[in-house]
Amino acid sequence: MITKNERALLCLLSQTKSLKRMQFVKLMFLASKERSLYDFVPYQYGPFSFQLYQDMRHLEREGYLTQNEDEVHFVERIYPKPDPWIQGGIISVVNHFGGFREKDLVDYVYSKYPEMTIFSKLKQLKTYYRNESGITTIGYEGKSIDRFLLTLVENKIGKLIDVRKNPFSMKYGYTKSQLEKELKSLGISYIHLPELGIDSDQRQNLSERGFVELFQRYAMELGAKEDLLDTIKSLAQKEKVALMCFEAKESDCHRGVIAKRFRDEGLDVVAL
């Protein structure tokens, strides 16, 4: 299946046929600002999207494009078009910026979006410090991996604490090995505490009342895991940490039970 964003990607590439990889990413970034397509994070050369690169690999396997370390090329074939509104936005961006030299395009993006330069190897137009401490919680339900990572960066998270029992996801970017690598590239460390997770078979086919009872049992079980809770509190004194699981709402997730315990102890815990 070709997704909405992949259709937009192909539309942009079909307008240009061949682009330097950096030009392509910057044009896709500008198109996404116009039409809310991909999310981007600040990276080594400005705005970057892990999901965009994953989609490029998928489309290469499907025979729609070819690529190497420096360039991306459109394969001349019929491809699924995006809807006219998205297509119009992409064509507008290509008409406006497609003729820019690579350096000029980078300079434009950097000057207009300096927040995307905080980790750049080329030039940093905005400073960034992870100079905060404390505890936050976050769920990845409904978030692209780039939106998730950007939220961590914006909130100056220094360490992500994964409290899933099984750190696997069908959604790109959230399996333990992928997530740890992505976080490291942004200067965020990762720790997995499976002992704080809940077995998936305990969550199957539960009613609302069933979840209430599950979380009540979990809260009681936390009493035997003081060492892990103390570890989190100790880490949070040195840097800002985020307790991570799946559910979008903290109240729907067992991380919310952990957060409540900390709040009952007088700690400030922020739900991102």
C-alpha cells in the first residue's frame, strides 16, 4: 500500500526527476509546512524525518525511485497521485524553490526555521541546552516517530525510560533497537525497565471497570518495586526524564499509575 505521504513524496520527486538528497529533504520539509505531511526533527543538517527515509526505502523496494548516498531519482512510471490540494501545494513549493542551489536552499530553510539548526554540523542559528531536571510522561499512540522525538527535544528530555513490558511495535520507529538508535542520534539516552510493564495478556478484552481493577492491582504491586522507582527519581534529579509507553492519555496507561505515586509523594510530574 502506498500511503498519503508516500504519494506526496512521489509527486514532489516526479516534478524534479532527480535531486541531491539534501535538496529533496529540504523541499519535502517546505512542502510539509504547506500541507502538514511529514513531521521533522532538528538533525545534523537541519530538518530531518526518519519516517521520510523509511518511506523512501519502501518506495525504492516498490520500484518507484532509486537512490544512493547523494541523490534520489524518480523512476518514470505511473504512480498513485495525491489529492489535488496536496498536489497543488507541492507544485507551488517546487516552482518556488526547485531552482535553488543546494546551498541557497539550506540557507533559506535555516534562516526561516532556526529552531531546526540546533544540532546542525553546518551552522547553528539557535542555541539549545538540556539544562532541566524532573519527570514527565509520554505515549506514542497517534504520533509519528518524528513528532514523538520532536516533543522530547522541545521539552529538553535527556533520558527516555521505556516502561513497556515488551518494547516492540508494529509502528515504525518504536521497537527498542530502532528507538534507542534514533534517540542516541539526538543526544537522548534510553533505558528499558520491563519490570515496570504489564503483561499484554492482562490487558486483553478488559472493560472500563476491568482497567480500573488492573491499575489498582498494579498500584499495589509498585510497593515491591521501590528500587526501580528510586532509580527513576535519582535519574530525574540529574536530568529531565520521560516515562514512555503506548497510550496517548496518561490516565489510560499504567505509566499514569507510576506518575500518580510520584505526585502523591510531592513530586511534579508533567504529562507531555
